[in-house]
Amino acid sequence: MLTFEVPDMSCRSCASKISKAVKEVDPQARVEVDLTAKLVRIDSGQAQASELKTALEQAGYTPSEPAAPQGATTSSPAGCCGGCRP
């Protein structure tokens, strides 16, 4: 699942416009919009991240990858999340 931060998204109309833009690239994509957090999560089986980002930009938004929370890591040095280790 891809996540984009979209700071200029503010209402249900924005959410609808974003969902429509994503569906034009991948009609089967699942789109979750969190207006409070300004995040868009996209589960797409056929579109690349760059295609989806371009679609959001063409819809008039400025998507970016969200920053990791302070103190969080995106992966362990071994490339594993570490969840399977005791």
C-alpha cells in the first residue's frame, strides 16, 4: 500500500477528486483518505507510485511521501521490520 501526504486536501470534495484521479489510473485501486491526517493510502495492483503521484498532481494537489514519525525507523538494518523476532 502506498501512502501520500497531501497537505492541500481539506474536505470531502477533495477526497472525492483524489479518489477519482486514482481510479482513472487504476479502476480497481482501493483508496483511503484521512482528511484529518492529510494522508491518502492507495492499494493498487497495477499502477506505479510515480503514476499515482502524477495523477494526484494533475488533479491539483501536492502529494509527497509522509515523513516517518520522530524516533521511528522504516526498516531494520537487516531489511526486516523485526516483528518476527523475540
